[in-house]
Amino acid sequence: MVEYDSTNKDKKWLYQRLIRNILSNVDVTTLEASILKSVDKPVSYRFLGASQAIITFMDHIALKKEQENNEFSYFEISIQ
């Protein structure tokens, strides 16, 4: 068994990122450009493979604001 105690830096990293499953009918080759245009103030986008992507924001407040204001129509709806 491996145990790991999260640091404040780890938590900050996590709270600035949104990880989502991409819908099966979405063209992942053009998804990055679409996301970076439609999302307010993203820092980066990364395709993780296996139909998952991660969007990085400046801070947790920006992430929460985007979750409230954007439907993220490219992604499956998930409960957090």
C-alpha cells in the first residue's frame, strides 16, 4: 500500500484544473482550439487520451465561475 500526504501545492494544482470525459461524437483534433476560444481565461488545455481532457485555469475562482457560466457541451455531464 502506498500512502501520500497531499501538500498545499498539490491541492492548489488540483483546484485549478477541470478534468472531463469527452463526448464520443466530438472531434478531439479541433477540441483544443474550440475550448480555448469558448472558455473565459483558460491557461491551458491538454488531451489526456482515453477520451479525457484537462483544462487549467488561473485559480479556483476562475474554474468555479466557468463551471457556472458554461455548459461544457463537449463533455459528459458529471457530478462533482
